[in-house]
Amino acid sequence: MTLTHMRLAVAKNGDDVTFSRYVKVKGRPAKTGKKHQHKLPGLDNPSIEAGRSLFHRRGIKTPSQLTRLLVSGHNNVKIGRDARVGKLQGYWIYTLSLEERATCPRSCHHWANCYGNGMPYAKRIDHTSEDFLPKLEQEIAALLKQAARRPGAPGIIIRLHALGDFYSGLYVSFWDRMLREHPKLTLFGYTAWGSGTAIGWSVKQLVDAWPGRAMIRFSNGGLKTGSTVPIVNADDCPPGAFVCPEQTGQFDACGKCGACWSTLKNVAFLAH
């Protein structure tokens, strides 16, 4: 198995610094004398039992503590700054992170081994703050206003959620209203809520109401379309699904692939 790590993008090395602050590099990283190793927690971990992030004691940020809630995909090597292919080419990408587990169903396939366990410095937003949705709404409008000034008047894509999940039906309704008010807004992401739950049903209604603009898949959902499938090896991909091209190295990042916001065909993710 080929190892990869990240380093800062450097223009003089031929890196596309407009797309991402970081680039992936094959091989082992150079030794720095520091070890960044996160011990995998057991199911009896107090934070997991309480339904919180392992790093909640670092502080879940309230909107008033943050300059912005939506983070540019330029800061995420797996996402990228903008869509470079497909019908949304030119749309800039932003991610939103809430607190994992606190907003997720306990039935989530990755309840204990969430990839957030290895992200101590992620900017997790307190979704219970009264100013969360008002500030988010203002920020969306401001980003779309900026987008309108770029050539071709493209829009924005929001990745829901880099961490966390939909936490209520009212929150799902918020996104329905945002899509209705902003024609140049597109959403993509995943939810661990089953389609038979109240929140999951609301998400399904959102997806059905906004084809091509609310591209939310049900994680391990067991549906013929609009689901994700966990696999161990690429050969395990079931018929009718495709393996995430970013994971297999076919594309550097979501922005250069676009499959997850272009089709509801099931996507298989390699176990992380």
C-alpha cells in the first residue's frame, strides 16, 4: 500500500496553490522529531458515551467567537477551493463543521471511529447558539455576492458536513429555504440518519425537492441510489456503485472530480 502525506503547496515546485494550500505526496513524511499520533478510543470512552467530540474540552466555538463559519475548501487537501469540472465548474467550495456525535445518530456506522477522532484542531461550531443560523444565513448571502462578481457569475457549493450531521428537522428546513432563496447555491454531503427516521425523512424530502442541488447521500443507507457503501478493498464495490475517485487517486480532490454532486449513484468509500 502506497503511503501518502501532505505538505504545503509551493508555486515554484509547480504546485497549483490556487486550488489547495496543501498537496499530497507519496511516501513517508520526513522525520521532524515530533510525533502526532492519536490513540484510537475504546467504546467506553467517556466522550463517546456522552455523545461528544473527543476534543470538546478544547471548546466548541460559538459563532461570535469566529470570523467565519464556512471554511474555504482551499484549506482542505481532499476538497479543493473550487469545482474544476462539470456543470458547477467555477463554483467555489466551502465546508461546515459541527460537533460530531452531538449532532449525529448513535446508529452511525462510525459512531466510535469517526474520522473526527483524529482532528483535534478542527473548527467545530456550537449549533445550539441562538446566533448560529442567522450568522450562517448572512455568510451564505455574502459569499454568493462575492461569487457573482467573478467571471461567469458562478455560485458556491457547501459541503455538509465536514464534521457532524443534520441535527433537527428545522435545521433541514433552513437549508430548504436557503436553496429556495439562492439559485446559485448547491449542497453536497452525507447523513448518518436513516431515511426512516424523522430527520432522515426530512433530508430525503430536501433531496427530492432539489435534484442536482441538494446532493446528500445516506451513509450506509441501503438504498438503490443516494447512499454510501463502506468497503475494505476497491474490489468489494457492489454493482451500481462507484469507488470514491479521490480515495483511489484517480483525482486529487473533490473539486477535480465532482461525482458526488453530479450523480446520486451510490458511492463506495474505503474504510478509514
